Amino acid sequence: ELTFFEPESTHGEAIEQTASFLLAAVAPLAAPGEPATPATDPHFTPEVPGLTDKDSIDNWDPPFPYDASRVRSTPPNNQDDRYWKEHRATPKAFVSLAAGQKLWQSRFGSTTTIRIPATQEANAESVAVRLRAAISPSDLGFVFRPIKRSALTAAQGTTAFEGLFIGFSFFLIAAAVMLVAILFQLGIEQRASQVGLMLAVGLRRKLVARALGREGLLVAAVGGAIGVGLGVGYAALMIAGLNSPSWWGGAIAAPFLTLHWESPTTLVVGFLSGVVVSWLTILWSVRRMNRLAVGHLMAGRSSDVGELGAPTRKRFSLARWLAAAMLLAAVGLLVLATQLAGEAQAGAFFGGGAAALTATLLFIWSRLRQAPAKSAIGAGRFPLVRFAM
């Protein structure tokens, strides 16, 4: 009967088990000083610090619990201590390979060592050469890995902050585009008489629009160049404030932030994007001004009265239908956002907001462009609202 600890247990607990075996034979022990036989080789037992390096059982300090009272180490009953001093860690019993694998296999495998009897042909050097030729290091888990590249890849994270920040800034970008359109349109309206004079002397509308477009492109390019410089300076100022203990240093754990961009290409792309968007907005404003009648322009009037191809009832109806469709889309996206999670939910949220903004702008445009012929006379708040619109 053999009592042993389970090779694996939970919570670090040592659990004892017992197994019974049938004695098949007894191998004689080699006397001290005599060569060990295959059955009495003390090197069968692996080196265990605190156990195999001690000269006496009384000095044992093994990494596992054991009942020292069961060890016979005090004379005259010191058989276990004498056995240890004479034969060291020579096994006291052998079991079959199948029984050992059944009782002591673990998640690390079912075999701890492979023993090759030494002969004249099979010495340590020849066996090592044959093993290296037969086994690839990669089969044993020895491979070269790009540790630095893997660490940098793992540190990148999974959130695409570029798209996230663009989504947060979408309404700001749209507001900036509309502001550019309004400012340039106001500038052209102040020059309505000049535009009307150029058309009156025979210049074609396309030529006038082209001249105004080039002028707007020059203004957009100069503004874009100044904006890129101011943007970099603003970012550097924000980072300096976050790194400064006297400013906003308490907002971060350590002053490690630095100003970084991938390459000058990012600045060029930002500059070109801003110029192109501004130029297209300016062209739209020029096209709208270019549709006004020459007489109204000569008189310095830049309103929609007398505009060539003024909005019709059909266009107002289409705008209202589009506003209703965008409003329904906004409601649907907001309802859908409650069923989603993560980036999909954020996308539905931003999409719903954009649709609601578009619907509101279309509705207000249709109301403002349609000249009401009804009287605003009446009592209460509604006539005041109509009068304001």
C-alpha cells in the first residue's frame, strides 16, 4: 500500500491518496561504495532543493508538507536516516509505467524523464548529438519572437481614436463650413453692385464666377496656411499646459505627453482638406450670387427677389418631405442605438444627431424661403411667431 500526494490540487492544498500494489520482486541493494545497479541508482530521483541536498533526514526542509513523526531517525530506531545516509534518494519501490501515468499525470504531461542506459555506443555526447538532429528547437517551444514589435502592437489598443475624434468634431466642422459660406456670401453681397457692373459691361457669368472663385481660393489658401500654423501652436500650448505643474499637471499622472505627428504629410493633408472644403463652399456661394438678375445686382440688392430660377412650390414640398424622412431616420437611429453597444451604438448616436440636424435645417429653410402672403394680424403668440419668421 502506497500513500502519496496528488500531483495537482486546488488552492495549494496537499491531498493524500492511497493505492495498493502486488509485490512482484525484491531487488538487492548495493553496499556502500559499490557501483549502483539499474534498480539501485539514486539518480532516479530528481534534485529537490531542501531535500536531496541534505545529509540527514533531520535537516530536511522540503517544499511540501510531511509528517516528521513517521520518519525513523532517532537511534536505535533510525532505519530511515541510515538508509538516507547510505543510499541517498535510491527509490524504495518501482511501479509500472502505466500505473505511474495513471496516478501522477498532470496538465504538464504524463512523463517527467526519459532514462537511457549508458553503454559504449550510447554515451552522453552521442545521445545529445542524435537528439539535436532528431528534434527541432521549435518543437520544444524554443522560437525567436519579435518581442518589441509585439509589445508595441499590443500597446496600440483597439479603439480607432481618429474616427472617434472626427465623430465628436463633426458638428463643429459642419458649423465651420456654414460659417465660411455665410462670411463669403456676405462679402460678395457687399460687392453686388460691382458684380452687376461686370455683368452689365458684357462679361459672361462664368468668367465672373471664375474670377470670384480664384479670389476665394487665394483667401482660403492663405487662411489654411495660417490655420495650420496656429493649430500646431495651439496643440503645443495645450501639451505644455498639461505637462506643467503650475498649469494643469494634476490632470495627468506624469508629465509624459509630447507633441507628435506621423509626418509632415498629415499637415499637408489637413491643409489641402481645409482649402478644398472652403473653396467648394465659396463656389457654392458664388453660384448662388451669379443667379441673381443683373438689375438687382446693379442696384446693390442681393436678396432672392428676382433670382433666376427662384425656388418653386415643388422644391418647397420636396424639402419638407426630405425633412420628414430625415426626422424619421433620426428617431429610428436613436431607438436602434438602445439595442446596440460599443462603436455601433456611438455610430447610431452620431447618425441620429446628424439626421435630426439636417431635418431641422431643411424645415427652417423651407419656411424662410417661402414668402408668406397671409396676414400676421391676430391675437396671441402665434401671430408674433409668424411675424418673426
